[in-house]
Amino acid sequence: MRYWKIALIGLVMALLVPASGFAQQAKFKIGCAIPLTGVFGRDGNLVKDAYTYWAETINAKGGITVKGKKYPVELLFFDDKSDKAESAKLVERLATLEKVDLILGGFGSDSVFAASVISEKYKYPMISGGASSNKLFERNFKYYFSTLGKATEEVRGCVEIVDILNPRPKTAAIIGSDILFTSLAAEGFKQYCKAKGVDVVYYELFPLSLDDYNSLLFKVKQKNPDILLVGSHLKVALNVMKALKEVDFTPKMVAFSYGPTVPDFIKSLGKDAEYVVAAAEWAPNLLYKDAVFGTAKELNEKYFKRFNRYPDYVEVASIGGALVQQWAIEKLGFTPPLGAADRVKLMEELHKMDVSTVYGKIKFGPDGANVEHPPVAVQVQSGRLATVFPKEAQEKPPVYPAKPWKERK
């Protein structure tokens, strides 16, 4: 009888006193509302992979290091289905019901715009590597940050490249879907064409739901511009390329604000992707590095081993955002769970950050934009992306003009 009493007391103590060795290890719980399905599902899944890669790398070393102790990170992804209202709703859930320590940005300017209104309301810093509309930075928000440049600036390299093309393009057509990022990318194309003396002979914004791309590209064909500049996401970029081939029109250069750097672009189009130029903010040949991920080239190779594909620049921008937030926490000495006062101090610290990462320089301006990150232009050459502009970062010279469809093998 005495034996059973002792055993029962021991069992109760084990259940009531987790400190005796049954307690779970403290960890940082980090949430993200992101499009995993819908029109931006493929793009959103890339950002999910990026955060996953960051977390796996950090957790392989024991976690985030605070005052000599390691705290693993746990990621919580919610699918916003490419719907901005759903994204805002999910961020509210992360802050109020899930009570996560931190929130990371999703993908797409429209969704991130809506989601960051909620993160600002609950004073959660949100760093995005997947949204760059200028309007994100015109709200006097304190808690929103972006590792990408602004949309109008992001496309600069795709126009300034005209200075090294021979013969120099004289005319351009600009089209883009009429949502936040892509419409501003089209506006950026127009601004830089004016600055470079390139005459814009056609300009049109069209609905994201557009079905008849052939008619749109036929109108462009009738203007016969030297170059075609497109404000785009992956889906738009794919549709434009297919329509160009169907209406048999080959501008001397086609450049997109986003899409061709997503691995599915070359995979889907094969040889038809050749000669396409795209805006980018990172490439593996750039001399970026940090102590966590090594050089840009090393990250590129390790990422391939993990996902059997190379990273898009938006993915590396997302890794950079997660990393800079990690460094701010380590510097502040915060341990989980984070409180509201901790996140206020974290926001203040992020505004002071000025660091070099595998993504490049990250320094946030007062509006939250990364002010230290120059854009580059890449081109599909022999089935892979090569950095072609600016000249000091050039991996290969640009191939120009593009071969007409009928001359391609």
C-alpha cells in the first residue's frame, strides 16, 4: 500500500511540475499569411521555401542565439489564397489568437498592403521580401519594412541597359496589369524611358483577369516598338510570351518587372524563354555574403541541394528579411515569448540596422524601404539566367537583338 501511495504522488508531481524535465524548450513562434494557392500561389510558395530554408539553417545551429543560449524557431504558415482581405484576416488571427512572437511578410503588394495595416495596428514589425509597390511606403507606418526596393526603382536596370545595346533602342511599348506592383512597375518603365530618351509609342494597363492576350499583343505589334516592357507577375509574363509567339511578333528586347526569375518561367517556356530580360535585385555572381549563409554563390548551390532548383531573388530578399530580424533580436537580447514592449523596441532597432547580408546591403529608410539595394537586370541565355546589367556586375553581355521566332531552332 505504501508503495502505491509513493508511485501516485510521483505521477501527480510529474504532471504538475513541468520544470522537472518535461517542459518544452522555449522557442520563437513566427507566423506568416501567404498565398499558397490562387493566382499568386506559385510565387507565394517560393517565399514559403525561403523562410523554411532560413529556419532550417538557424535551427540546425540550435536556433537564435540570445545571451549564449539557443532558441529554435517554429514557423506557422496560413494560406491567404491570393486574397488580400483573407491575408489581413489571417494576420489578425496570428496576432490575437495564435499570439505569435513575430510576423513575416507574405507575397504580392496588394496582399501585403492589406496585411501590414493589421500588423501596424497590433505593433508587430513586418519585413517583406515579396512586395515593393511604392504605395506601401507612403503611409507613415513605423512597423512595415521591405528588403526590396520600390517598384518604380526596381525596373531601372531594364531600361538603363539601352545604353549598352547596339543599335540603341529608340522606341518602346509598355504594358502591365492594373494591380499595385505591376502598374507602378509600368510607371517606372515610363519614367526611365523618358530619362533615357526612349519614345514610348504604346502604353496600356489591363485587368489581371485578362483572357485575350493575343489582341493586346497584336495592338503592340502594330506599333512595332524596338523593345517591349511589361509590368508583370509570373502568370502575366507567361501569358505575354505565349501571345507574342502566337501573333508572331519579336521585339528586339522584351523585359519584365517580375516572372522570368521564377524557376517555373524557363521550365514552362523552354527555348521560348531565350533572350528575355528581367528586373532582379540579387544574383549569385554578386559579391554578397554574411556569416550565416556564406557567399551568394554558396547560398545558390546549397539552395539547389535543398529544393532541386536555384532561388529567385525574391526568395533571397525574404531570407535577408528574416535574418535581419533575427540579428535585431540577438542584439536586443530578447527571449521568447516576446511581449508588446519588446516588439516596440524591435521596431526601433530595425530602423537603426545597417548590415551586409548574403542578399546584399540592408538599411531601412524612415518609410521602411531598403535604401541601399541597387537593381540589376538578368537575361535568359542558354536556358539559365545571366546577369547582364549593370556592366560592373555583368556575368555575360546582353544578347541583342533577340532572334525572330521563325529563326529559332
